[in-house]
Amino acid sequence: MILAIAILMYGLVIIFQNRKVFFTTAAALLIVILAFVFKRAVFAIPEGSTDAALYPLKHALLEIVNWNVLMIYLGSMMIAALFIYSQVPARIADSIIANCKNTGIAIVAILAMTGIISIFVENVATVLVMAPIALALCKKIKLNPTNFMIGLAVMSNLEGTATLVGDPPSMIFASFAGYNFNDFFVHDGRLSIFFIIQAGMLAGCVFFYAFFAKAGNNKIEMTPTKVISWIPFVLLLVMIFGLAAVSFVHIDFAYMSGLFVLALGIMGLLWYVFCQKKTWHEAGTLVKELDWETIFFLIGIFIVIGGIQEIGLLKDFAQFLASITGGSRVLGFFIILAVSIIISGFVDNVPYIIAMLPVAATMADSMNLKRELFMFALLVGSCLGGNLTPFGASANIVAMGIVKKEDYPMNFGRWIKIGIPFTVITTSAAAILLWLLWT
């Protein structure tokens, strides 16, 4: 029954993307109801529990749903929104363009900066920050902005995987693997996912330099953007270094990093109201425009996948995959990577990652391999695979909308001319380094 609910939910989410929160919430509610009706069949109630009557609801909301991840996401979105408001990203971009020798290098520098911002800022927000800069540059040199906008989207998707605060998939991975902020850089004495993604980043920059090399050889003059305030940039730095510091604090409190980031976000909102002389209505509008859909989407997905995991289905699937690989780590690595790329090119990677992380970990355990080999392959494939098609990630859809407003409509064929080679090149570079580091 649980599996049937999950399959139906996934099918409806794929078909009706704009109503995905409704379907995940409905599926989560159904699983909790089933847990009440068929006691101990869905969520195993501990022996001697004093609240057995309410256990399914409490277990789902307080133990299965990862509130630490949700608080990190919410707090980092607040800081990102204020960072955009501050005009600091635009100012940095102007400085980069002013110091580039020619147009081709300037375009690649803007794309690289897009990736760097996306390490700490949600992908869609990053594209929205960088789009006006890209459009202004294209108008100066009389360049069709379509390919540039594709570059913004795919580079933001690429780097969103690099750190704990970059994107929901990274936060979900950290929760499952027990990773802290520092573990994304070095774990178990080895270079971790941050450096693996940078291999893809370098390959992506080389790809785009070759692509835009003929854009022009003239130096571009840009009027420097006036910065409103550097405070949001300071908050962003405090968040980054604060999360690194929290990683060294050995206190058994699951919500420490989440509360820290959320508190910073709230402090930023108070600064916005009292120091920037904004009204509470304007602050409310800023909060309202955050990505609440992903928050509620994650809550539903956590519960559905939690139900599947607790009845043992994910373990069975992992054993099945391990059996068809014949114990070959090369084949297992390739299957996880390739399947993740293809699936994430067409559907949302969040539910896929939540479902597949325990599968990848169990497969690695069954082959006596480091779990990171398969879990990182899953993370790389599912996050970079979103660049494959124009609807593989939200940032892609936003980029398409922007160029359409500029009277440069983009079709599927034009996207994949960049999306396919970019995905193959960047994923291959990241996968090779991953294999060398973790085998």
C-alpha cells in the first residue's frame, strides 16, 4: 500500500509539476492515516511507549521530517534575498567585467561568478541576480542572450551541490550521511564533494570559453552599480564561517546549525526593517516571496520516503541493484551516475535523492566500499543531470522565461545543444575525480 501511494505520488508530481505540493502533502497524510489504522505495520512503535495513540503523527512530524534542514534552507533564503537587495553581486560582477581583457573572458568570468554565488545562494535567486548583468552585457556587444542565459542556469545548478547551504539536495545528503559544513570540504582524510564539483566547474568554464571565444575581443566598459549596503554580505560570511565553527562543536543538539542560520536570517530581516527604514509589510513581502513551495514539498517527501524506508522497501531495492551489478563497483558506480543524470533531466531531483540515498549507501555496504563513492555519484549525477533539459531544474525554467520576455524564445533543441555536451563534460570531470579520490 505504501509503495502504491509513493508510485502514484511520483507519477502525479511528474505530470502536474505546478501542483506537486498538493500531491506530496496528500500522500504524506495518507501514510500517517495508514499508520494510525494499521498500528506497528508502518511505523514500528517502541515497546513500552506511553503515547502509542499519537505515535504515528509525532514520529512523522518530529523524527522523520528533518527540521534542521528546513531551518537551514529558510534562513539561508532570507540572507540570499537580502544579499540580492544589497546590489553587492551586481557590483562584484561589474568589477569583474571591467578587469577582463575581452568579451569572451568577461562572459566566462560572469558564468564562473554565477557558480560561486550559487554555492551559497539558491539557484533560481542566483539566476535572477545575474540575469540583468548578462542582458546588459549582451546589449552592449549586440549578442543574442539565449546561450548566455542557458550558461547562467547550468552553472548555478552545477555549484549548488558544493556546500551544505547551496541547495536542498546537499542539505538532504548532509542529514542522511551525518555531514557537517566542513565535511563537504574534507571528510575521513580525503577531499570531499566541494572539490569534486570544482572539477566540473573548471571543465564547464573551459567549455564555455570555447563556446564564447568568438563573442568579441573588445574590452567592455560598465558603469559600476551602487551598493545599497554591505551588511547582507557580512551576514552571508557570518553564516559560512559560523556553520564551519558549529561543525567543531560537539554538542548533542540536532537543531544547532538550523537555529543558527534561521537566527541570522531573522536578524537580517530586523536590519531590513529598522536600519533600511522598510515597513513590516515590505519585510512580509520579502518573506512571502521566498521558496515556500520547496519547504512544504520537502515535508511531504520526507514523510513518504520515511514510510517506505521503515517498511524495508529501499533496502530490498538496494539489494536488487547490487545483485544486477554482479558485485562490480565500476558497474554500480556507472549505473547510479547514469540513471541519476537521465532521471534528473526530466523530474525534480529532491524526491529522487531522498529515496535513493539509503539505496546507494546500502549498495556500497554490500560491496564493502566507502559509502561516499556511490552517494557522491548519486549527488553529482542528480544535480548535474538537471542541466540536461530546459525543464530539468527550476533555474532552467526561469532562464527560459527571461529570454522569452526579451523576445528571444528558446526551444528544446537549442537548449540541449548546450545542455547535453555541458552535462557530459562536467559530470565526467567530476566523476573521474570522485573515482580517483574514493576508490
